[in-house]
Amino acid sequence: MLHAREVSQLRAGSSARTLSRADVRRVARAGARRGVVAGPAAPSYPGHALTRASSSSGVRDSVAATAAAADSPASYVDAPSSVEGRRVVIVGGGWAGFGAAKHLSEQGYDVTLLEASPNPGGLSSGWRTASGKTVEAGMKGEGFWYQYKNTFKLIKDLQLPSWPLTDFTTSGFWNPKGLVTEAPVFSKLPQLPTLIGQFVHTAPLYWALPLEDRLTMLPFLATLADYVSSEEAFEKYDKMSAYELFRKCGVSTRCYNEFLRPTLLVGLFAPPEDLSAAAVLETLYFYALAHQNDFDVCWPRGAIAELIFQPMVERIRAAGGRVQGSRLVTGLTTDPVTGEVVSVEAADRSTGETYSYPADALVFAVGITGMQKLVAATPALAQKADFRAIMELRALDVIATRVWFDRRVSTRYPANVLSGFEATAGATFFNLNDLQDEYRDAPGSVISADFYHANALLPLSDEAIVQRVVEHVAKCEPGFKGAKVVDSIVLRYPKAVTHFSPGSYPYRPFQATSIPNTFMAGDWVKGVPHGANGLSQERAYVTGLVAANLVMQRLGGGGQQAEILDVDPDEPHIAAARTAARSARQFADALGIRSPFL
């Protein structure tokens, strides 16, 4: 875990100073000695110890419960003086905010979590179809990959009545001409060294992409050893687009268009020409290349809000924490001497009434767009260089849909990636009859389809977007031809997802900020001493735990630090390759000659 004391020392001399990656690595190594531990290997089936239930309706009933009286802002008036010095305000829910709030409240801290949505941890009452069906946005972002050790641990710790996730599933990759290939469940296959295992186990599968095109990726794979060889190397990769890197490495046009481009459109929600090469390498390494099993993924058997977030909120409240919805932060009050935040001001969206929440520590657990609004509206943040830098970052548009059909149609794969169906957007679709308990016995098919980098689709009508979903699904699965739509919903999320654009790394915030008692959490922060990267629920949750640990260190209020399980270590041949790349770069630099890499 990051230690505030060490970060403070590294920042000494200038609150606007940017930490180098060497600094981050030193802090990370210290954190590894003090609480980020290498956990056991991820289980072959994450729910092996729990039984399955046929329905989540009992959980759904609890979601509708209103907040307890303890959540009232007025409760601060009567708060005992013993909480002074331990009052923590967390802005934002989700994996990061709920994760930080749960740990801190269970360690005896006086926690208040402020969320803009009216029902934190539950389904939004506004997300309903024309016929009244309640839905949750999106599916792709809800996948749980093999290395999500901390998330799996959280689910077990919640002691839910049944395991809320499916088995690991296969996935299909499609273009308008048909199937491109499939992703098997690697953890069920003989274990081989990484890269070799992925190649051997996918070679017998159907590939529309010829072997000679796939082999053009080999020079690109060599950069996985080099991009972390030095701080300067990482900066060069970050400034370069992934498209430029693929071109320099000689990736074939067909491999790029039919495999790499669509993979990144659904993996990082943007085309390679608009993605940092460093971010792409980090993401591909974490999700698919570091170990044979890393690409294995399972899915929630219902709405994450019902299955996981609501139980987290109940645990927070049971430990004495407050979770308040419909709260928009309107300002911060800081101490003129120390510069620390002493209170957070927020307005009730439903009544317009404003409240002031005393704070000994503050955690921001919101996305880029939300944070930019806070910086623009809050002078205490706007005067800080690290917060102003956030204004240089960008976010991406997403559209989530759900479509009900009049008849049941089987699909070859429960999860599907689409390439080339939209000129500038990536897409996925999921067969919820196969994945979620609620629809397992439904008479008609229920499809969840999402579009990423969807700015060109946002102006379309709901009817036009649903029609695109129907056409795309029918091209992959002809059984849907002629099937009628009986219900649907389209949810638009402009500027909702982190955009890891070329050159964006310097502007992303560290978790410890220039305000001594204010910390950041979310998958878009940098300097996290953990192997989870990219758009990742695991990374978001881990940053919430790290933020909780930073708060505890800052306040000195006691309690047990959150244990954070790291990803599996590099395999020996990968570690050797990275050492060799680092040595080659250092040798070349010493002699003043061109590095064999970038």
C-alpha cells in the first residue's frame, strides 16, 4: 500500500511536482513490504465454495429499502466528540467508494459516503423499460477476470446466500462476414508457459485470420518486455498511439483491422489510433498475456447493484457508516493554515437543501468527468496544480441496451465481441438467458448489447439503436432473423468512461494529492502498487482499499490496514525477458547508441 509519509517526502519542495515512475516503483516496493501481498492463485472457478440459488428476487426486495435514520445529515449534530479526528467523507460509490467506505467503517471510522444517484448501491428507479422492467447498465464492464483476486475475496467476505457469478465462459469474436475466432476457458486446459499456452490452445480453434497474419504480432509482443524497462521508455510509449506501435512492429493490416482494433475498441473503449501505447501494453499484459489463464472471465448472475453493491452498503451501515444518495458536492472548506479540508458541502438534489459534512479526511471516488466538474466549481481544488491537470484528461461515450425478443434463440457463445459492425464504435452482446438467473427460463431471448466510443451513435433515436442491435445480432446468429422485439431500453452515457489517450499519463492523479488529507480512488489514478491495469473493476476496488489505508495512516486512528492481494508474479521467462530488455537499454544508453527497442 502507498504510505502518505513516503509520498509526502517525495513531493517535498513543490505541491505541483509530478512523481517519476522510479519514485512510484520505490513507494510500491515499500507498500509491498507493508500490506500489498501476493495472494494465492486465483481459483479455477471463483464460486467453488458456495452454492447457487435459482433467483435473486430476495436480494431485489432489499434494494428497495430506504436509507436508515442514521444516514440523515442531522445525525452529525448529535455525533459524539469521540469521532473527531476520525471523520471521513467519501464522494462517490461504485467499487472504489464502497470499498473504501466498507473498510473504514468496519475499522471504527466515522464514514459518510455521498452519492449523486438517489439509491446508492441499488438500481436506479429511472432505468426502466416501457413495460416497467428494471435494468442495470451494460455487461462488458461487469466481467470478472481470472486475476480479480481482491474482488473474489470481497464476495466471499460478504457471505452472500449464493455465489453471484457464473463459471468462466467462452467468448466469440465476430465481424460482418461471420466468426473470426473464439476464446476458450484457458484454466480448464493444460497449463503451459504464458504466450506459448495461449498460442497452443487457440491454434486448433477456428480462425478466420490466417496464421501468417497472426504471426505478425510477434515483434509487438517483444515490446511487453521493454515498455517498463525505464521511466524514459514508459514515457515514450505513453506519448505514442497504439496504432503507431503496431505499425512500427510490422503488424499486418488484416491482423490490425480484424483482431487488434476491435479488441481494443471493447477493451479500452477507443480505437488504437486514439490510445496510449503504454496503456494498451499494460492492459493487454494484465488481461491476457501475463499468464495463460488471465483472459478467463465470468459474469454476474444478476445486477451487480443487487448482488454485490447493496450487501456492501448494508455492511457499511451496519458498521455505523452513512450512505447518502441524491447528494451533489457544491464546495469544500479548507483550513487556511494547514490547507486541509475541514468540511464538504453538498446539496440534496431532490430538495435543494444544503448540508455541511465535517471531514478529517476526504476521498474522491468519482470518474474523470465528475472530477472535472468538481475542480471547475471548487476554488479549493482549482488552485492546486495536480487537480487542474485533471482538466487535460478525456472521457468516452458509451451506450448500453437491453432487448427482449418474442422467442427463444440459442447463441453459440454467451459473450460476443463485434468488429467492423460500426465504423468508429466497438460493440459486444451477451445472451442473458445463459448468464443471469432471472432470464434462464424466460420464454424469449434477452440480449444485452453495448457500444463503446459511441459518440457517433449518441444522436440516434432509441428505435434506430435497437434496430442496429437486432441487425448485428442476427448477422452473428441467423436464428434471430424474423424475431420481434417486445421490449427494449437504451441508456446513454456521454463522457462516462476513462480515455487513456496518448500522452495522458502525466495528467492522471496519484492517490495522495497536494491537499494533505485528500485522496483519490478509481481505475484512472496512477502510481497504484498493484498489477491490475486498464478499465478494471479490480483496479477500482484496489484503489478504494489503498485510499482507506492512506486515510488510516494520515489520521492515525488505529484499526487494521486492508490486505491487498497482488496479481500472480511474472513467469520466469517473462521476468528474464524484462531484465534483458532493461539491461539492453541501459547498455545502449551507456554507449550512446540506439536502443534495439523504441
